[in-house]
Amino acid sequence: MVEVYKTNINSKKKAKQVISVLQKILPTAKINFDLEDCDNILRIETSMNAIDATTITKLIDEQGFYMEALPDN
């Protein structure tokens, strides 16, 4: 399962901070950012059937950032 999110995270330092927090709840997931994309993409890949977007959104919000799920194409 791969989920892709638009974020307002625009630096490597902030991205590392968020990845650290997310890896606590998704320890086996591959998590990365594409900060060169205009949407500052957060990509989460996991072998789980579904990713709880509500929990992820809450964690991102608690860190002071914004994210929005991008639709599947």
C-alpha cells in the first residue's frame, strides 16, 4: 500500500523530524519526502492493507504542519 500526501514541509530538517515521528507508529514503512515537487510530497509505503490517514494527519498536525491526501490516479 502506498499513500501520497501534499504537505507544507519544505526543508530536510523538518522532513527528518516528521519521518522520525511517523516511524514510531509505522516502524516497517518506507517513508520519504520529495521536497523538489511543488507539493512537498510525503510518500508512505507499507505492507499493511491500509494506512490510517486520520492518525497520520493528527501526528503531522501536532508537529505544526499541514498535509492533504492526494487522490489515486
